[in-house]
Amino acid sequence: MFLEFINFLTKLDSGFNVLQYLTMRAILAMLSSLFLSLILGRFFIKKLQKLQISQVIRTDGPQSHFSKTGTPTMGGILILFTFIISILVWGDLRDSYIWVVIITALLFGSIGFLDDYLKITKKSSNGLSVKQKYLAQTFSAILIIAWLTTNPQTTISTDLLIPFFKDFVVPLGTIGFVIFSYFVIVGSSNAVNLTDGLDGLAIMPIVLILGALAIFSYIGGNYNFAEYLHMPFIPATREIFVVCTALIGAGLGFLWFNAYPADIFMGDVGSLTLGAILAVIAIIVRQEILLFIMGGIFVAETLSVIIQVAWYKRTKMRIFLMAPLHHHFEKQGISEPKIIVRFWVVTLILVLIALFSIKI
């Protein structure tokens, strides 16, 4: 059915050239990844159940989570598969930025896959050690940044844009840009990973943030819009618009099965990868600080863990009932669906604040 649809559009394009339009390809990329996820989702879940690839629940976690034992995990594979297929069909593969994002997905997806695999085989919530994970993420991040800074087709400005102050930029230089981008990629990857602890908690904020990044990439890739709104003109970011919409479709398709009560979890293969992809896209469109703002719940979740660990080591006392932050609210007796929706609402507000910077 999917291939027949592609053939139909190819014939249609031969007569009307509709696929030359960026917005048309972006819409088709989103719809393709969405419907492909919906079509394959149930089959994928049954396959994971048959292979007994299920989530290992933390023994020290909230009691309510033990009912989730046996829920299939590694659903991030479904997200990445439908996303990459959609990009290969609708993206302009001559654009180097598309390949940067695909390589990011493959590198961080491999790290997450190995982490999930070790958890499943060891029947433990511990996969890769912290040191192993950070070394793998460091290698991957440096490889991606090196590509962005040395490939003539992907070389981007090393100036840091300050949102809400369009005439003010901070020149980082090559070394500063490399260091800053490294922390953005690794930090975002781990932040999303920490947040992915409740059904649908991480994927919807990711979709909302991607929507904003899609807007920034569309404006940045259009000279007239970029000049009018005093934003940097980056021609190649036109295709990042298609990348964002394809990933939005894949994310929404996954949410269909991941919504509370979840039929499947994304696992580290999904959370580590999606966090890294968000960071790489933000770097390409030069909106790293706005990513920090839009991803406020990811930042809060990460800070809650850092603060909890640091304070406990110093005083043997805890500030939060449990970290990350969403577990603290669970311990307070707030229901899981309410926590999830409130985190979504907060992210929507933060995304709107970031979009407000366009007109300032």
C-alpha cells in the first residue's frame, strides 16, 4: 500500500511537479512516517513480545511502575526506522545536513540499542556503565561536530545567537563552538533519556520542540523571511524542515502506542537518539539557547538528578522524594496521567515563548 502510494505520487509529480515544493514534501514526509508507524506498530509490538524484549523496572522506583513489567521496549527502533525511510523518500539527499542527522540517528541509536540489549540480557535496569555510555556519546558527538565544521557543504557559523536580542551574537570561534556543541549534544541526549520515565512523557515534548525547530529551519532557509525577521540565512536548512516534519510524524505514530497506559516504551535506543537529533538540528539552525528554553522540562529533570546526587553525597539527605523530577511528583501522590499532561502543557508554553522571539 505504501509503495503504491509512492508510485501514485511519482506519476502525479511527472505531470504537475508538485514534489518540487518544499512544503509538499514536508507534509508528505510527516504523513508517510506517521502512517508507516501506525501500520507497523502493532506488528512490531507483537514481535517484541514474542522475543521477550520487555522493560526491566527499577526495583527502587515507584510501586505503581511494577505493573508495567513485561511491557515491550526498544520502540525507538520503530521511530528511527519510519523516520529514516520517510527522509530517504522525500528528502533531497544531495543536502549534506540530511546525512548529518541520519548519521546522528545511527550513531546514538547504536549506543541506545546496546544499552537496552544489555539491560534485557542481564535482566537488570543497568545496561552500559556511565563511563562506557559517556565515552560512546563523546566519540559520536565529536564525529558529528567535526563533520559540521570541516565539510565545506555543512560548515556553519560559529557565532552563538542570543534570542530576543537579534543584533547581539557571541563569537565562539572554532574551538569554542566545538566545546559548546559537544555539551549541547551529549547534554540533550542524556536529558531526554532521564525524562523518558512515564508513558508518553518524553515523546510529546519532542514533537512540540521539533515543530518549533521546523519553523526556524523554514525561515532560516528562505532569504526573504530570514531578512525580514532579522534571522541568519542558512540556505541548506530548507531540507531540515523536511527532517523535522518526518520526525514529528514518526513521533506521533509512536505516541499512538506509547500513550498511557503504554503498549510499548521507546527505550534508550529512542531517548538517547532523539535527544541527540534535537541538539544537532538546533545547532544547524543556530538556535541552541532556544532549545535550552523549549526543553525546559528536560533541563529540570536533569538538574533534579544532579542536585539530588550532589546533596546526598554531601549531607546524606535528599531534597526530592525521588529523582528524576517526575518520580518526585509521583511520590507526592499525583497520578501519572496528570504529571504527563502538565509536563506537555509546560513544554507548549516554553515553545510558544521561544517562537515569540521571532518577532522581537
